Amino acid sequence: MRTEILLTSGLTAIFYIVMLIFVVFSVSLAYHWFTFGSSKKISMLSLCVYLVGSAPLFLLMSLSLTLL
């Protein structure tokens, strides 16, 4: 019982740390795309593809935490 609580809280903490790293990385990536990219339209398309592609991964991660 205690091990299960520690495991769940540890995995939740890891999830939030990964989310924080993802947000920082995404902001940095978006900044560089928009600052140094050749076209704002392509930068926006790239950012949308990146976020739409990573959203299912985070949804699956949060779903797996919910099912623990």
C-alpha cells in the first residue's frame, strides 16, 4: 500500500517535470523558429505540427497516470 502511494506520487512528479521541460523546450523552439526562420507562415505551420504531434503523447501519459 505504501509502495503504491510512493510510486504514484513519484510518477506524478516525473510527469510534471517532463511537462515543465516540454514547455521550456517548446518556447525556446518557437522563439528560434520565429526569430531565425525564413517565413513566419512556415514557422507557424511547424509549430502547429509539433504541438499537434506531441499532444497525443501527453494525453496518453496523463491517461496512464489516471489509470494507476
